[in-house]
Amino acid sequence: MKTNIRGYACFLLILLTSFLGACRKDPQVIPEEQVGVLPADPSRQLQGFYLVNEGNMGMNKASLDFMDFSTGIYRRNIYNQLNPAQINGLGDVANDAGIYGSKLYIVVNISNKVEVLDAKSGRRIQQINVTNPRYITFKDGKAYVSAYLGQVGVANAPNGVVVQIDTASLKEEKRIEVGRQPEEMAIVSGKLYVANSGGYTPLNYDTRVSVIDLNTFTVVKNIEVAINLHRVKADKYGDIYVTSRGNYLDIHSKIFVIDTKTDLVKARFDVGANNMVIDEDIAYFYGSEWSNNTGKFSLSYGMLNVKDEKILDKKFITDGTDANIKIPYGIAVDKYTKEVFVTDARDYVSPGVLYCFDPAGRKKWSVVTGDIPAHFAMVYK
């Protein structure tokens, strides 16, 4: 009798499971959206660019767009459409992106991974697991990823690391400890420069740029610069430009210039700079400096001649469009046409806007993006 009851119970369990399975719907893939922006131009040297939208923390809304100049079409949310098997989409907070060889690498901060896609098709190849990764750069068949390590916002988080990844095997080869909460990096003459922020401890920010000899993969020195470092960009004259975010109170954002031949700070510019891009002799930068005193952002736009190391008396937006930009959040330049692309994160929780400006600073076009548009990966012929 017990056997019959047990068998009947099993039958009911199987029936119930089948019923629930029939009722449950598979996750729906969010479809790609396409918007005609420009006339098709297949002859253009810049074929297009990927734009990575960070998405708000904890909302799993990072997304990938593509501006295709060969067709003139802006494609929103292509990752989910091209990779429907990835039910969680791109992940939580995409913090950087870069193309090296035939692959597109996307650093997804809170999801603790680097997504590797085919740069031509946008289809996923695999992911590389890295705890709390931040930025990526490349040299001689290697990818270098800065990573905070530890949990987000934890004051006693360990020192961060730089992870070396082989771009052929997509395997981590080694890692080295740097400062606290390392951010952006740049490579000059076989040395990797890493900005350390210490952003998890606002009363005790890190102040150093770590210098890694790539031949030995060892930290050979730490350069004292300023508190809460963030961006690092290299020019063609052997200098790197490093930004400090200040303390959001009485110490303001600045740009510092380091001579990589001597590894000494040789210049300082007292201007707000949250992000910058260097093209030939010009650094294009914007500031969106937050103040805890006023509870507001202070916005600014500027240009810097890196050859003469002088701030220019003009902006890269000249037609008043900057008044419509609430929070500038990403920037890139077409190295052939000298068009400048700037993104607006707006309120951080709804779709942003991508703007294109001609070399004279006049708006050419704009288009709606995903949430918090931030990181460009340019695709040239």
C-alpha cells in the first residue's frame, strides 16, 4: 500500500511540474531598434562605432548600440538581439570597452566579467571572470584590466590589481597588485601607467600613479600626483595626462601632465575634467564636477594643445548645444573627419542622447541611446 501511495504522489508531482513548466514563459529577448540618422556613406574611413551604455547599478541594464556609417543607421540594443541565449543580457554596469584585433572587449563592473565579442558581428565569444573590473587597454597581444577587487563600496577592500590576459587564448596569465581602486591606464614605451583613486575611502584617497614595467610585469615606482585619480591618456610626445576628481568639496578637479621619460609631474591645469580624448595635438575634455556643498554639477568644455601644453581659448561646442546637455558622460573623436561625439547621461535612469559636432563645434545630428551612454569603441577600415 505504501508503494502505491508513493507512486501516486510521484505521479502528482510530475503532473504539477509539467503544468508549471507549460505555464512559465521563457524570457523575452528585447528587440533591437533601428533609427535612420544619416545618408549611407560606405566610403567613410570610420565605418562605425560601438557605444556601450552603462545602465544603472543593480538594474542589469547595460546595453550595446552601434552607429553604422555605411548605412547611416543607429542600432540600439544589439547585444540582446545578437546573443539571445544570454538571458541576463550584457550585465550590470558596463564600465569600459575597446577593440583589439578582431575582438570587442566590454568590461562589466558589477557583473565581475569582461565580455568578449566578435568585433564584426557583435556575437559573444566568451567571458573572462575578473572581480570588480574597471578599465582595459592593450599591447602586443595582451589585454590589461584594472580591477578594484573586493565588494563595491567596502572601505577595507584590498589593494586593486592589473590583470594580464592573452588575447589569443582569452586566459588570464598573471596579475599584479597596484594601489587602491585603480582606474584608467595608458601604455608608453613599455610602461603601463595606472591611476589609483582610493574612491572607497573618501577621507583617505589614493594619490599615486603606479608604473608597471611590462617586460618584467613588476611595479617599478609610484608617482605622487593628487587625490582621487581617474583618467589617463597618452599623447604622441611621451607625456600622459592624468585627471584628479578632487574631493567634491574644497579640492577641485584638475589635469596633471607626467613626462614618461622622467616619470615626474611637469604641469598642472586647474580645470574640471571628468573625461578627455586626445587626437593628434588636441585634447578635448569636459568637466561635470559634482559639489557636495551645492548639490549640483558644474559643467565645462575645453580644448588643450598637448604639443604646446596650453589650454585653448575655445570650446569644441560653439553653437550653444552644450546648454541642452545635462550630464556629459562620454567623448570620442573621428581621427579622419575630426567630428567630436559627446554623450549625455541626462538623469541616469532613462535613455541618454548621443551628439555629433563638426570641427567648427556645430551640432550635426543627435540620436537617443540606451541608459547612461558612456564608452566608445571605434571601427575603422
